[in-house]
Amino acid sequence: MELKEKIIDEIKKIYDPELPVNIYDLGLIYDVKVEENKAKIKMTLTTPNCPVAESLPKEVKEGAMQVEGIEDVDLELVWDPPWSKDMMSDAAKLELNL
């Protein structure tokens, strides 16, 4: 399994505290790249005032660091494009009856 896939698997273990959906399927992770032993992750939050704005990015970074072979994680919190329900996976939409 590629390092990128292993990182995504770790991210899928992190759930939004208000919804029964992991943040990857929720569409909060915009990009995951791996260069040698460094992961570069771009993510967003549902809103800038999200109650987990401090803790969720930290959880993502810590999750990626759990992957064997990853020594550093560059996590960028972005707001463009803004998150919308359209970014959710079909499975997440089904889970939330959307």
C-alpha cells in the first residue's frame, strides 16, 4: 500500500464530532501528497468558526505521523474553495440522508 493511501486510511479514522462521518468522506481533506518521507496535506473545516478549528488539524497531522515511513507532515488549512455539502462522498451523503 502506498504511503498516501495509508495516510488516507488514518485520516478516515477521524470523525467530525457533530456528525457520524469521517472527515475524509465529509470532504474536508482537499489534497494529500507524499514526497519521500514528508506528507503535505491541504484541508479545510466546515466553517472558519468551527468548534474544532484548533484540534481537528492537529488530529490530522498526528494521524499522518502514525504512518510508518512518514517523518514530517506539512498541514495547510485552506478556505478556498469553501467547503460545501457537494464535497461529501456519496457514502457520507447516504449516512446523513442527503
